[in-house]
Amino acid sequence: MKQLSTYALAFVAMLLGSCASQQSLQEYYVDNSENPNFISVDIPASVLKLNDADLSEEQKAAVSSLKKFNVLAFRVQEDNVLEYKAEKTKVKEILKGDDFVELMKINSSYGKGVIKYLGEEDAIDEVIIYGDSKEKGFALIRVLGNDMNPAHIMQLMQAIQKSDFDGEGLGEIGEFLKG
């Protein structure tokens, strides 16, 4: 019996250890923020200049639920293609986690991507936008806010289109996202 409980304890320890080895999205951001292949920037929601735009009540609610954006982008170049592939695989593994709920897939001329969220459907705390392109690299954007909901994401996109936001204040990340 003692041997059985030792095996059970070892199994539980192994199970907990394997769960803990899965890197979180926050840890991934921190681990790569100093990596020269990455561009990392925190952007306050105010940089989007949405307060000056002519917004509907729904769009105003969406904007007021925003706090900031954490952006991490990997710029692919001839000398880092293998690292790009490895990092892209890591991010996709993290985003496969059970905590992430898929909102929509993106397939555009720029590349492929996905929008996911963390939290409850009516009280989203974080939206994750991921997109990659063989030519440019990938971008991982965490939209942080309070009690956002899926409708807010669509309203936010419409609000950004109505604003006079031209990428000013984004610096190097703006250049990366433009082309």
C-alpha cells in the first residue's frame, strides 16, 4: 500500500510539473521583451485618439472599457527564419490553451491570424489578436480592459476607423504593422 501511495504521489507531482511547464502569455511577453528580434511596446488606449471621434453610444462603451495594448512583434529577416518558426510555434501552442476562447479567424492579404479572449463572455478582461506573415513576421497584441464583451471588439474596430488615428505614437511598431 505504501508503494502505491508513493507512485500516486509521484504521478501527481509529474502531472503538476507538466502543467506548470506550459508558459503563460504574460511570461512569453516578459521573456521576449528584451530579445532583439522582437519589438515590444505598451500602448495606452488614449493614443488611439478615440475620445475626439464622433462615436455611437455602443462605441463609447467599448472605448471606455479599454485600458491599454501590449504589443509584441517578431520581425522576420534572412538571418532569423529558424527562430521565427520556433517562436511562432511557441505562441500558437500557448494560444491553444483551454483558457483562450476563439472569437474569430482572420485571413487577409497581410497574413493569417486569430482573435481570442480570456474571461467570461460578458466580462472579458483580455483580448488577444495574433497574426503572422512569412514576409513580415508575427504580431501578438493583448488588448487589456475591464468587462469588455465580444460586441465591444467590433465596436472598437468601427471606432478606430472613425477616428483620426494615423499610427502616430506607435513608433517602431507602427512601421512594422504598416509594412
